Amino acid sequence: MSSVALAVSEGVPHFELAAACDVFGVDRSDLVDPWYDFTVCGPASVGVGGRFRLEPDQGLDGLLRADTVIVPACADPAEEPPADLVDAVRAAHEAGARVASLCTGAFVLAAAGLLDGRRATTHWWHAAALAARHPRVRVDPDVLYVDDGRVLTSAGKAAAMDLCLHLVRLDHGSAVANAVARRLVVPPHRAGGQAQFVATPVPEPRGHSLDALFAWALARLDRPLTVEDLARRAGMSSRNLVRHFHAVTGTTPLRWLSSQRIHRAQELLETTDDSVDRIAAATGMGTATTLRRHFHRTLGVPPDAYRRTFRSARATAAR
């Protein structure tokens, strides 16, 4: 996979474009000789992030000569991607290229039919839109990237770097990928998925019959609560409560409770020095073992790793 082509179009965001350029477009022949033959392909001139203009090295037909084609994020994923870009990416894949999308670049791959029947991801904010517009794609909104052989997709922003380093790891091994990561001052591999970065707020009050119940339950997350407890508080049968809950939240009462307990645990891990045992008690999980199991299953990382990541982020933001 010695040649990499970056497919750009008007309005391409600069972050994902820069990630691919930094990983593949900088000469690192001291690590592997030769390094990648990197080319930017697109129209004669394209706007980047609304602030810059970029003159590609070649037209989109240059994608046909690449071993790997990288498709960065779309300018506006709500709009259909440019037809010439979609056609060129499809043709490159048919010619044998490995194709990888970064963030909402997945919409281009989906429009080209490359994701039909495949598991894929994109930025969690746009995952539902991708699934709705392309129902044949098995969208996984929780992972940082998906490797499906010759078609790969990444989640948003920083996950673009995760996927680019993964491609280097596939081509040249872990030692080289780790060396590139060190030079870029990024982790060579991040644990977990993008689920840990997705906020799970309480539904906004809408004047429905469950408003008061939400507040009551959230004030008692440290206690064991059952569907019967919630139904009794709401003054309705358990079956009726389940129906109302699904209409308002899209999920069941117990799943909603579980997500709120995890969300409260996230807040406590970020903002306090409380032990995992104490947080387990405060969130109604009972024991640290139970909290760790549910936390890891939901967010893909254990509580201690989550705390290290987000306490560091808060400390950096506070400076």
C-alpha cells in the first residue's frame, strides 16, 4: 500500500484533512524507505474549512492510480456529496484500492455503495442520519473506527488520527505506527470507543406526565429502584409506564435508569476524588465490581481509565 491519495472537495473541513496529511504526507523515510507516495486529488481549487484554499496535485482521476484512497469529512453531511467525488471513489475501489473515510466522509462511501451490507461508523452526532439515509449500512456509533478489509471508516475528529495510525500499523507494523504517534504526540492506540465521549443528558421537560418522575428518580439514583417503584410513583400500571416511557425516551425504564446511573458515575469520576466503591454506592450500583462491569460494557473503558482521560482534559481546559 505504497501510494495514498486524499480525495478533497469544496468546503472540506481542515482537521481530518490535516490528520491524513500529517500521517501520510510527511516524509518519514527514516522509519520506512520509501514512505508513502502521497497525493491530494480534487477539483482545480477547493475551499478548506471556510478559511483557506487548496490546489490539489491531481484531478479526481488520480484516485484510480492509488493503493489507498482517503476520504475526509464532508462540508455538510446533510447534503448529498458531489457526484464526481462519489463516482471517482467508487471507481478507485473497483480498481482495487483500499478506501478509508474519516468522520463524515462515510457519507461519500455510503453514496458510492461501498458500505452496503457492511458495518461502518461516523461521528456519533451524524450516525443516526447516516443510518436513516442509507438503511443497508450497519452503522455502529460507539466505535472509534471500523476495519472491514478494503473499506474502513472512522468516527469524528480525533478518531481520524486513530484510523490513519491503524492504516500505518497494517502496512508497516506496530513499531512504525508507534513511532509516528510519538512524533505527533498522540496515543498510538486509544482504549474504548466514542461512546465515552457522548453525553447522555436527561430528556428536556416537555410538559408530559413523566417530568416529575424523572426528577424524582434522579434524586434517588443511590437507591435500588424497580419498574414497580416508578409506576407507583407515577400513579399508573407498570405496563402503562413502560408504554409512556418508550414514547418519551425511546427506551425502557430500566435501561433509562441504567444510563442515568452511568451518566452520574461519569460526572463523579470527572469532578470528585471519590473512590470507585463510593461512586458505586452513590449511583446505586452497589459494588465497585458491578460499576466496573456496567461502565465498561456501556462506554468501552473501565472507570479508572475514564477518570484519567477526563480529569486530565478538565485540568488542561482550566489552565
